Amino acid sequence: MSGQEIDYRHFRTLTDKTGIIQFAIKNRPDINSGHTADDNARALLVALNMRGEERLYYTRLFTNFLWSAQWLDGSWCNLKLHQRFVPTLDSEDSLGRTFMACGIGAGCDIDEVAGRCREMYVKALPMVSQLQAPRSQAYAIIGLVRGFDTFVTYQDLLADVVNRLAAALMERYLRQRGPEWRWFEDRLTYCNGIMPQAMFTYYGWNGDKRARQIGEETLGFLSDNLFTRGYLNIVGNEGWWEQGKEIPLFDQQPVDAC
């Protein structure tokens, strides 16, 4: 590879006619793990940055998966196992993450993809406004800001929801932070970087300096602790990192490197 070229071979291997498969055993897709809205939302964002016919094929594939997975109330069924949707993995985080992908996809130049993302986005808005989990709020903040210029007729509603979610996330941080702890919760778990990113996104949208300060403090805290050995060392999910304890190093998740 050279320059900005990306090697998509494993991405292609993990994808079948339904969408991207959840897990692999080494380099072989594990079809028994099924397909999730989580991963197909992530895959849609990757596909939007591809080129040529592949971009068209994969963006349509992943968008169609998300389209078929959306419940009537606007949330998404997060797991399709052996061609049947089952609600065992549904969560606020998967809702927020998929909503964010739709907010980005809604502004793309592929009519079919943009149209379906817009319909899913609007349908999900009532559920998004009720999110309570911090990561789901962070994903939603990014999705709302990214969708603001696309959904002109909904701007008042989007502004109201994003302001409320950002205020809730900032208040959570102010309650939780301490002299040696600059975080939104009393432990660090997964997809941690999305919360500082949401603060910077919100600041970029409306210039809220408190959001920028919180973004800087939390990203600095995260980086200072994950780069103590001079390289990125992600929090492991074997217990996660609870305030006042040592950072567990196993099992680390690739999503956190992203």
C-alpha cells in the first residue's frame, strides 16, 4: 500500500449477501455469530469512503441491512442470526451508533442510500430524544449535528434534542470528575473516545466553550493513561478500568483503537 490506500480484503471477506458478519475466527468469518446493526452501521461508514462500483455496492448492501433491521418504533434490532432478527442484543448504544451512521449517510451522493438513511433517521428521532446511556448520547450528538444541514425542516427539533443530550452528557461529567479522574463515569469501558469526540462535535456546531473544555480534559485523561508506555495500550474488557484500580490489559477491543 502507498499513500492513503486502504486494504479492504478482510472487509470483503467478512461480508456476505446479507451484510457484514459480526465476528471472525482469526481470518475466517464466523457465520454463527450472525450480523448486527452495530457492525453494519460501522461498515456503512467505511463503504462511504470507498471508490467506484464497490462503493455503490457496499453502501447499498449495508443500508439495506439497517433498513430491514429497524423496528416500527424507530429503534433497530441489533442481531440477525441465521436470517432471523432476534432482540437479545438490542441496546441504546446500538441505536445511537446506527442513528449516527444514518445521519452521515443521509448527506451522501448516492440517492438510494441517502433516501433510506433519511427515512430511518426521521423515524428514529423520537427514540433518540429519550437516550440515557452516555455512549448512546454521544453517538446521537454526532448524528444530530451531522444531519442538521441535511434535515432543514427538522432543524428546530434537532437543535432541541442535541442541546438536551449534550447538556446531559456534560452534567454527567461534572458530577463524576475528581482530582485524579476526568471522565464521564466511574469506570472506562469500551468505545471511550466517542464521548470526547461528541463534545468537540457539539463545540464545533454551536461554540459551547464548556463542551470544548470537557472534550479537552477527557481526551487528555484518556490519552495520558493509554499512552503511558509510549504506545497505545487500550483498556481491556476483563473487568474494565474502575476508578482507583489498575487498568486491565486483556481483552482489548480493536474498536477502541479506532
